[in-house]
Amino acid sequence: LHFGQQGLKDFVQYSNTPIDRQPAGMNFLSLDWRPPHLGQVKLVTEQSNLEIDHVISVMGTQVARFSHDGVLIIDITASLHANEYTTSEDAYNAYVKLMKQINDKNWQQYFLPYAERIDKQDNLKYMRKHMGQVIDPSHILSFKEWEEMMNMTNGHMYFDLYNSNINLGISLSRTYKGDEKEQYVVRYGFEHFRYSGFNAISNSDEMTAEQLKQAFLDERKDNEKDRKFKEQKIKLEGYHIDDSYVDPDIWQYMK
């Protein structure tokens, strides 16, 4: 699956379901699989991709006011593992496989424009205190760390990533835990920077090019002010700030 106009063609090719056109200005395209025969999806970006196994459903979104841009949002729900239920060891191995692919395909940590840039040395500390929110995707938990984190966060882990023109939020959740059985669901939210950039600015689709650029600069200034305040506050809790982090260039996709 691709983004843009090619994304529309992809969904039409693979899906038997017509486009769901909503009055609110969002058009939805969907793909679905039924267990035990789940799907396999490759998400293609400008510079890389991500291959997702055991897919349950996919929803692509076309924003009506940006209809010429094609698909700008893709949401995927998948099982972490091949079988409906699995062991803790197999779930961990599936997690490791996902993490290795994230790093091999160059998906990097993404901090929201207004969020604190926590240094990766505080990754485990931050995860423990913030319900599994990862700030260093390059660190793959050991099996012991995995078990501790799953118990501490009630089975949750979250990632914010980006690769070239796409940001990706991943939510990994343990949905069942029995004596010897566990079940995990992973939700992937892919969003083109063109959409997220415009969506952050009120009435952006009604602005001239000059007005849009000024609104973008104003938004960035407000975000930086908000972020600096949050960083000062969180430093008092003993966290370190990553001053080397550079925001991806979202403006290039809004021109």
C-alpha cells in the first residue's frame, strides 16, 4: 500500500468494499481479513517501508478538501503473533522481530512539536512512569525487561516514529493473559506530514500561501515555547533533554 493517488489505486485493486464517503469530509477505504487467515501488508514511504504480518484490518483515509492528494492516513490493526494466543516467550520474540525491522528500515524517534525531547538515556525510566511510552526505539528490551514492563504498564507499549514523509504511532497492547496463554494486538497509525501539518493549523485550507507560511511559523514558535516550559518542568524530575534532536521538515510537504 502506498500513500497519495497510488494509495487510492491500491485500495481499489485489493478491496471489494466501495469507498465510504462521509459528509464530514473524510472518505474511508478498507481491507479486512478473518482469522486464521490474516493479511500481510507492506506500507511504502518515500525512502523506506514497513512490512506488517497477521493483519486484521486496514483503513485508508482520503481527506475531501485534499482529495487530489489521495490517501493521507492509513490505520492498521494486527496481531503481534501468528496464532490467536501465544506464550510470553513467543510474544517477546515477535516484539523483537518488529523492533529489528523498525530499526533496519530506519524508522526513527519522533517527538511531537510541543513535546519534551527526553534523552534516550532515560528511556526505561520514562517508559516505567509513562505507561510504556518509548523514547528510544533503538533499544530492544531484554526478555526480563519485557516481562517487567508488561507487568508494570498493564501490558502496554507506545511508539512515536517517523520516516521521510510519514509519522507513525504504534500501540502494542496485551489483550489477554491467562496461566499459559497471552494475546497481543498492535495498532499502527500512519499519517502523511502533509495532513498533520495542515491539520495543526485552524482554517489552513482557506489561507493564501503567504498566510499559511506565517501561520506555520507562528505555530512552531508557540510549540517551542510550550516545549521549553515542559522541559524545564521535567528536568526537575531528574530527566535529561536531548538538545541534538532536529524536527523533521514538515513544511516541505505543505508547500
